[in-house]
Amino acid sequence: MVKQFLKLEWKAFLRSSSFSTNVVLKIFMILGALYFMTMFIILGIGSYHILEKAGLNPFNAVNSFALYYLIVDLIIRFFFQKMPTLTVRPFLNQNVKKNSIVHFVLNKTVFSFFNFIHWFFFIPFTITLLIKGYTGTAVLWCLSMFLFIYINNFLAILIDKKDAIFYTIVGVFAIFGVLQYYNIFDITLYSNPFFTSFYEYSYLIIIPVILLAILYYINFNFFKSNLYLDAGLSIQQNLATTENLTFLDQFGKLGTFLKNDIRLLKRNKRAKTTLLMSVLFLFYGLLFFTNSIEVYNAPVWKIFAGIFVSGGFLFNFGQFVPSWDSSYYPLMMTQNITYKDYLSSKWWLMVIATTASTLLSSFYLFFGIETYLAILTGAIFNIGVNSHLVLLGGAYIKTPIDLTSNKNAFGDKKAFNVKTLLISLPKLLLPMLVYAIGHYTLGWQFGYLLVALLGVLGLAFKNKVFQIIETIYKKEKYITIDAYKQKG
């Protein structure tokens, strides 16, 4: 049965809408995977010597921060790891045991990239420990760490749709981090002896084994109990609520679309995550404006930060137009709706959000007027240029969005292709290049002025640009509809 499942998975992979068009993506994914593997190997080998030179005991240091390591891993899984999927509906009326289906889905996660990437850190680090004179029980310590990684794997599956649990866990450890930073309470004093015990007392490896078995059992029972067409696999119907938003009626068709987008942002899990990420982008500039990271002290990085601080919502929401409406996009295209009205509503929503982000980021005035001018200039460029670029890129993205899931909240690999890559490059490289020209000729004020002028020019030619974007959307219309209908 497992062999048959694997054959079906392979056929689904080959026949997917993105297979033939995203060959470049797959090459980049392979190169990216090789890059991270290499980095983890270098870190696994080099961390011992780096920590030793810093005057720390390398083994104790790794064990001290292992708890934070696992929490970061859980956070990455929650936002990036796609949960195992298998089209099970056709199997439910066939002679296929439910146990076989559930076991296959769960065991498939064992081979996830998010699991085996950790091997390339812990195995080299363990080999280094053995070379440095640690006993053979270091191997059992390494196995224990692998078991905790897989515990994270099944824990992530279990809390996939339980935001409250996830944010509670992250919130608790964020508090621990703050308390440690201010020397109030240091959780690493407890983390170190806990993880070190798996080296000193090898029989304790039974603890993560039992925890992993319990989590697997819970996951198995959860999926099996919901493996019914009329229960777990049925589409959940939520109680409908009405919101008038009558103040938008004065804008005609534009107001109608804005109403739909506001409701989407308020009601759906994925859209709410986008709003949360947009708020977090406001604080991204702290990495650049506080001089805490030496490599970011170059002048061009200030305009880079300004683009991101003011454009968090623009990038997170705009890059998925029209995928936000993928569930009813084919129906919408049969209505008396013009692309001009549709795209204008998305553009205005991004403009409003960018303006709000710029106002909320006024606390950066604490770092000086030059800092806030970088954000203000970035906002003008985002409104005048990047707002058009994200809409143009959306015409070539054929990836439907599951509004009930947080997965791929930062982007979807299927949304990548050569056209979207070429359109994305000017979003950041162009303002940095223009600012550099101005900065290194007549000063930073002239640099900001040149970038702002680009944004003003974008606004001046907005109608012409929209005509071009509208033409492209019409050209891609039926390809997009066909892609949204595919479920695999």
C-alpha cells in the first residue's frame, strides 16, 4: 500500500500545474538546500572552536541554548513547513485501511527538509566532541537531540490550526528571553543540566523516545478520528456575520471591493497572519537604525530599511494579488467587473496601509530626522513604484491561497518564476542604487530626493501603468483561472 501511495505522490508531483513552468525554481531550491546544508556543516564543525575561543565550554554552551534552538525551530515550522497532504477522499470508499492512510501521511513528515537539515549541525558537532575526547555517550546525546527535533515535528502538526497554543508557547519563551536579558531569571541554568544529562546518563534517552511515541499516537488518533467525509474532511461552515461598512459606499464599485478586502482581513486566518507580519515589519528597522549590526551601517541600508518598514503590508498582501480571491476568482470573472476597478481597490488598500505604517513608525524620530526621512522616502517609493510592481507580479502568480491556514505566510515556492523574480529585483535594488548615486555625489539629502522623485513619477504615470497591468491580467486571465481550479 505504501508503494502505491508513493506512486500517486510522484504522479501528483509530475502532473502539478507548477512542474513544467517552475523548473528554475526547483534548481534554486536544490541550490538553496545545498547552501543551508553547507552552512550547518560549517557551523557544526566551527561552533566548537568559536565557543572555545570565546572562553566558553562548547558542549555546555550548546546545551544551554538548546531550548531556544528548539523554540526557533518550532516557530519556523509553524510559518513555513507545509503540513503533510494526501488526497484521501478517493480512498475512503475503496478497500484501503484508514490506519495505512494516516501512518503514511505522518511518516511522510519524517523526511521533511525541516528535520534532516539539523543532522548537518548535530552530526559534525558530535564528531568534533568525540575527537576532543568526549566519550561514546555523545552519540546518544546526538540521538536525543534528533528525537527532540522530531518531537517538534509532530508538535507542529498538532498545533497547526491552534494559534492560541502556538502563540502562548512563543510568548512564554519570549518572556524568558527578556528576563534573561535583564538578568532577572536565566532559563539556560536549567536547560544546560537537562540536555547534558542525556550525555552523562545515557539511559535517559528513553524520555524523548516516550514523548515522541505519545505525540505520534496523539497525532494518529486525531487524524484517524477526522478521516470522514461528513466530519473531519467536510468544509467547516462558520456563522455568518454582517458588516455594513456603509462609509465606503460613496466610492462606488471601488468601495464594494474595499469592503470585501477588509472583511477578508478581519475574518480569515491567513489574512490575519499577514496583518501581524506587517506590524512586525515596523520594527525591522531597529536592525539598521540602532547601529547594533556593523554590516548594516552602510548608508544604502537605511533606504533599504525604509522600504521594508513602510511597506510591510504592501509586500505581504500585494504579492498575493489576485491569489487572495482564488477560491471564487473563476466566479468573479463571470461578473460585470472590470480589472481596473478590481486592481484599483487593491492599490488603494496598499496605499492606505503604507500611509498608516509610515505614521505608526514615527517613533523612529527618536533616532533622528534622517532616520525618519528614510522611512518617509521609502513610503513614497512604495506608493508610487512598488505598489505597481507587486500588482504586476501578481499577474504571473498562479498559486491559490488557503485562507484557513498559516502555511507559507511569507511566500509560496510555487509563486516563484523567472518573471516574478525579474519584477521583484527593482523593488529593493532600484531605490538602493538611486540613493547611492545621490548620496555619494551631493549628499544623503539628494539621495532621498532622487528616490522620492521616482515615487512621484510613478504616481504621475499611474493611469498609463495601470493600463499596462490591466492588459497583462487580461492576457493571463484563463491561465490563472485554470491554475486556481487545480487542487494538487
